[in-house]
Amino acid sequence: MQRVVSRLDALVLFVTIVAIPVALWGAFLHAPTEQTMGAVQRIFYFHVPSAIMAYVAVVVLLGSSIVYLSRRDLAWDDLSKAATEVCLLFCTLVLITGPIWAKPAWGTWWTWEARLTSTLVLEILLIAALMVRRYAGNRDLGARLAAIIGITIAADVYVVHKAVDWWRGMHPEVFKAGNRGSLDERMTSVLFICMGAMFLLCITLIRLRYRTARIETRTEALRLERLD
Amino acid sequence: MKTVGFWRAAWLVARKDLQLEWRTFDALAASVVFAVVVLLVFQFAVGGGPARQLSADALVPGVLWLAISFSSVVGIARSMDVERRGDTLAGLFRAPIDRGAIYAGKLIANAVRIALLEVILVPLAIVFFNASLGGAWLELIFVLALCSFGLCALGTLFGAIVSRVGRGEALLSTLLLPASTPLLLAGVTATGALFRGDGLASVSRWLGMAAGFGLLYFFVALATFEYVLEE
């Protein structure tokens, strides 16, 4: 009998549970208040890591989709399903935290700028991928179609970003070369702590969702076996 | 025969619909996502950017590309619906031909359909909005062909996917329209330049992007189309 949560998973989960309060402490207490934007800037310690984790999940989605199509092992489809859902979660976080910050900082909730637009497109396409998966009558068909959409999503988000960037650009460049010195040292360290905590959260969620998807797949296989 | 009253019956039907909706969330989720897609497409077609003034020349490119995007969704969904009803895609899949050829064939048919649509649509838009093209007809045809190719390259792939899961235009627009935002931007920008009297040289990188977009998805679709058709 295989364990539902392996030792490694339990360890990662434990570290994540410790890391999240540390990140909260860093973002709300340790980091200094930003001079021009004030307290609202603190949301950036969650916004930026969430955005990067959404990209991490997209990379997992792309990889697992390609491997699934070539090997046809449903385990890879379970991974790609997990990556899609976790990516949607982080994408939603980005789309919620972004406007909260943008209203006081830019004076507007939303602007049709490259990163905002590509994030919104990513969100819509992820929802569409989940819909296709759900509407497909059988598991294999849903897995194949979702894998194709997964591959196009990864390519598309990059192209959308480039295109809107040409059209107009306005997003603050945090890590632009030469801009590095402008960020307070404590702010940088807190950002990296939050990045680490979010990364742990991201892989924990993908791992756990992958595990439950594996169990769902096996249960479904057993059910079909019984029916035959 | 005793029957329930009008309002009682109406209430029962409404309750049944809402219960179904509550359990599945299908129609609501699909229509909310579609509404966001419409906002997105309209923004890039007519809101903000270089097309801020609402003169005819600034408005026509946006309206034109909105019409092309939405009608291509309808056209592609219809053509796939025909295949679905007769289950003819399965027949094509069993035929001893390259699966890429099936994709290419459907792409050509969709492209011809959109081209015919544009032949009617473009003069109408120019007449209705009283815009002037200043003789740049060949350039306009080139821009339309380039961007429509990209739209069909991706649309044919997504159309086949949507037809396999048995959903119509709403799901196809949810997939195709956000994904083809770059084409919409390229089309609106390049067409706008022509209506303003600027040459194509001023928008060359947009044309390059539209071509790249079309080729990228053409090859992605060639490589993956067989997985869509597979039983």
C-alpha cells in the first residue's frame, strides 16, 4: 500500500508551513515602509512571487503536456492537471493583488499593459483548458486535448506579452539592470524570503494535487474494471 | 385535467434551471468568461492606444477586426459542427492519408471562407463608416491575408478541439479570441496605418509578428492535430 503523503512530501509541507508565517512577518513587520507608496507597497511581496510561481506552473504544464502526448502515461496528465489548477490559483492571486496595488500607485485599477494583459489571457486560457477537460466525455480524450491547449498556452502567453509590450508599456521594472540599488536591502531580503515561501507553497500544492489526481485516476480505473 | 398555474409552472422551471446551474456552474462560468473575453477584444480593437479619436478612419480598423474575429469563430464552429454531426472526422482519421493534410485542408477551407467574408465585409465597412483608403487596396489585401491566415491556423486547431468535446461558439471564442490578441493588435494597427495614409513600412514589425504567429501555430497544429482526431 502506497502512502498518500510520502515522507518527502511531509517534510516539504512542514517547511512550507513554517515558511509562510516567516514570509508574513517579513512582509508586514521586518520590511521598511516604502517612502512614496506607503504601506500598500507591501502587497508587492506577495504579488511578484505569485506571478513568478504562475510562470513556474506554466513551465510544469508545458513539460508535462509534451511528455504526456509522447508517452501517453496518465500520470503525466495528472501532473498537468495539477499544474493547470495551481497556475490558475496563482494567476488569480496576481490579478487580485495587482489592482489593489495599482489603484493607489498608478491611480487606476487596471491598464491594458503587457504583463497585465498576458496574465488575464493566461487566466482565461487556463479556465478554458479546465472546461475542455471537464466537457470531454472520456479521460483520454480530455487529457490529449488539454495537453494540446497546455502547449499552446505556454507559447501564447509569451507572444501576447511581446505584442502588448510593443503596443504600449507601463509596468514597473523591479529588476531592470542598474535599477537594483534602488531597492532597500531589507526589502530585497524579504522579497527573496517571500519568493522562497511561495515557491515551497507552489510545489507543495502541485505535489498534493498530483497525489489526489493519481488517486482519482486509480479509483476511476478500478471502477471501470468492476463495470467490465 | 388539473394542471398547475402559470406562475407556479414558471417558478418550477426557473428553480430547475437554477438548481442545475448551482450544481454544475457551467452556463454561468462559461458566460462570465465569455463576457471578459468580449471586454478584452473590444479594448484592443477600439479602446485606447493609437485609435483614441473616434473619427471614421480610426474606428474602421477596430470594427473591421471585431467583425472578422467574431465571424471567423462562428464560421469555424459551423464547419466543425457539420463534421461532428456526421461523425466524418473519424472517417477522415481512418483514411490512409497524413493527418497533417487533414489539418491543412481544413485550414485552407476556413481561410477561403474568411477571405470571401472579407470581400463583402471590407467594402461595406468603408461605405457604412465613410472611410477612405486612398488606393492602398493591395496593401490592405496583404494585411488581411496575413492576419487571417494566423487566425485560421489557430482557429482550425481550436475548432477541432471544441468540436471533439461537443461545445459550440462560446468555448471556441473563449479559447481563440484571447489567444489571438497579438493578431488582433497587428491587424488593427496595420489596417489603421493604411487608413491614415501611412505605408506598410511603418508597421513592418507588426506584419512580421502576424506572420510569425501564423507560422508558429501552423507548425504546432501540424504536430498535434492527429492527437485531436484520435479515437
